[in-house]
Amino acid sequence: MLGTGKAFLGIPLGGGLLYCYADVNAKEATDPTGGSLPRLRALFAEFADPARRILTVLEHASRLYFSPIEEVVQQPWIRGRVALIGDAAHATSPNMAEGAAMAMEDAIVLAEVLATGEPLEHSLASFESRRQPRVAWVQVQTHRRDRLRNLSPAIRYPVLRLTGKHVFKSNYRPLLTAP
């Protein structure tokens, strides 16, 4: 769910567990809730259910975690015999929820290139050259989605009503192919 300068996401994990993610545009990297659940609920007071209901249930949560969203653009990913993969090499805004998927793809491609038996330096260079275009594409999409979600509601709502399905499908379509 999107609000002005805010987003709330809930993903059922099974077994009665729910992963929640909330973000707020803030000028400073300080916790806008002060670690307080009532302040968090106040920030999202205009949100409808299920967000409102989830925030009420969080009364029993053991703790809240706040962290600024940071993007990692590490170049190169390879130094000597060391390769960075996943968020260590290319963390993005979480708006596509692709972090774990990109890390798993990195692991698969790295395993494939290492299994060729080529010299390590060649295999690692091959890994980086195979992965960079796809990772760069995901980074561009997250930037576009962040810009779209930060438009004023008067613009964002009509744009999403008209193009939302297309935006969603076009953002993920290229990721349906093997890495």
C-alpha cells in the first residue's frame, strides 16, 4: 500500500507469521517512530486495512527495527580471488523485493562458471560480465519505481490506475528468463 511519502507491505510467511515492511521518506536517517509503536501507527493512520489491523496486532511485537534504505553499487565485484555477490555487490531499494532472488541467481551463475574448469580469473570475469546487465536492469527499475511511488497522489493514483498492471508486468518480465 502506498501513501504520500510512505509504503506498507505485508507478506504472509505461513504458520501464522507475517513479514511487514514500512518505509517513510525522511530527510534524516533517524527513526521517525523513535522506536514507538504508537508513533508508527500514527504515521500510517490514513492507511486502510489490512495495514491498520496489522499495526494494531503489532502491539504484541517484541521490537521494531529501523534502518535507512541504502543502495550498494560496488564496482568491480571481483578483486583477485574474491567475488562479492548479492546485496554485498548490488543492494537496491526493496520496492521489487528482488534482493534474495538476485543473490540466488548470483550463486547459480557463479557455480556454473566455476564448474567450467576455466582458470579462476576467467571464471570470475565471466560471472561478473554475465550478471552485470541483469543487475543494472533491476537497479534502473527500482529507481523508476521509487520515482513513481514518490509522485504526488494526484498524479500517482491516475498513472497507476492506467498503467499499474503494465508497469508491474514490464518490471518482472525480463526476470522470467534464466540468469
